[in-house]
Amino acid sequence: MTMNRREFSLGAAGVALALPMAARAQLKPPQDGHEFRSLDKKVAVEAPAGKIEVVDFFWYSCPHCNAFEPQLQDWSRKLPDDVRLRRVPAAFRDDMVPQQRLFYALEAMGKLQDLHVKVFEAIHKDRVNLTTVGPMAEWLAKQGVDPAKFTEVYNSFAISAKQRRAVEIQDAYQVEGVPAFGIAGRWYTDPTMAGNQNRFVQVADYLIGEARKSR
């Protein structure tokens, strides 16, 4: 499901009620305003012309994002050539910002591909506290990353700019929780809207198809 922006929690009853509805919904095309939302104002995309951009909003400490990551990895490997997946770390509170900076620092250092999934595992499997730069640097040293260089990059102006831009993108898509997708600058969906994570991916595939039709 989705870690909700407002409540940042999801009751078990809500999950149980959502699943039968989602099962019924799979028999018909996704409905705008129910399983996804059309945006009033189009969001700028970074994908080249002719490509369809899917923005994955996530937070490393989110248990739902961690649970969804293997499915996302599998789905992303099967995406058509005209689709570009873009990862954007979300922050609805100040204490989420350090992990935004962690993501962009790893990206800038060329370490993201090797360590992205390992960050999820460290937090959710090994229970490593990766909420501030000090523990992050200590953990990364064990992964073979120069902690001093990481700290320098983490604190750089370039990373600050990327972090602020991430918040602008999440606000433009009106992200309600994580994980979530923004698609082609035109639509937003998340597992809570879709009903479950499987339907969430189906809705994304449907919207990619709609974007392809309208090019």
C-alpha cells in the first residue's frame, strides 16, 4: 500500500477493505478520479522528446516502498524502449530530507546502481539507522565508499539544488504518499488509489498506453 502523506500510517482495516474492491476493479479500465488522477497542470518532464517519463516517488525508510522495490525492479526491466523511469525521493517532513540527499549524493558519486537496494536492506532488514549524515557515512565506509568524499558531496550546493527540485516535483504531482507514480507529466497514482500494488502497476501500464496514444 502507500505510506500516506497526511497520516503516514495505514490501518489494517483499510487494507482489508481495499483488496476486494481492487480485485473487482481489475475487470475494467482504471477510472480517473478513483484509481488515478489527471493533473490540472502538466508537470515538466526530463525524458527526451518521444519518450514517456514515469516518476517513481519513494522514501528509503518507508516499509511500503521497501516491499514494493522488488516488484518495481522487475517491472522496470520489462519497460518498453520508449519509457523512462525516473526515481525521485520524497520528503513530506524535514526528517525525510537527509535520505533525499543520500540518494542524490550516491547518484552524483556513481554509486546509486550498486547501493540503492542495499540502502533499503540496511534500513529494513539490518535495522541500520540511516537518518542523518554521520551514520550514513559510517555505513557507506563499510560498502567501500570514501566517507569524507560522501560527506562533501552530501553537503554540496548541487545536492541541495536537486533536493529542492525533488520537493517541487512531488508538489507539482500532488503526491499523497509513497510509493507513488507520476506519469508523462499528466497523471498521478499510488497503491492506495489503485487498491493494491499489483493493480498500481497495472494502472501505470494503462496510463503509459494512454500517453503513447496521445503523442
